[in-house]
Amino acid sequence: AAWADDEEKVEDLAMPSADEEKALDDAAMAERLKRKAELQKKMSRPMNYKDSMDAEKSRQKDMKKSKAEMRAALCEELGRGC
């Protein structure tokens, strides 16, 4: 009787049926479509000048390298082992 309890605890390792796979695929596709719709809605609204300028400043700030990064890049470009 003890082994019957163990069998109930074992996970079903069989391949998912076609219906289960289709349900998982549909759920994933629905999530992707929802995310895409959110992004399109966000991008569809026109940006005013202030928002555009703030976004560009933040993009420029993210691209700016620290002094150490600039030094390492220069050393690499010049072929030195600084």
C-alpha cells in the first residue's frame, strides 16, 4: 500500500498532448500580442518637445562612458596593454 502512495506523488513525465501544447502556445501568443499592443499604444502617442528632449538626454547619458571605460577603449584602439 505504501508504494501506491509513491506512485501518486510521481510527476507525469509523458510528452504533453497536442491539446496541451496548443493551449500553451495560445497562451504564449496571447501574452506576446498583449505586450505588442501595449508597446504600440505607448509609441503611438505623439511626444511633445519636452518628453522628446528628456528621452534624448537620457539616451545620451546612457551612452556616455566613464573615464576608466574611455581609457580602456583608447588603450585597446592604440594596441597598448594599459
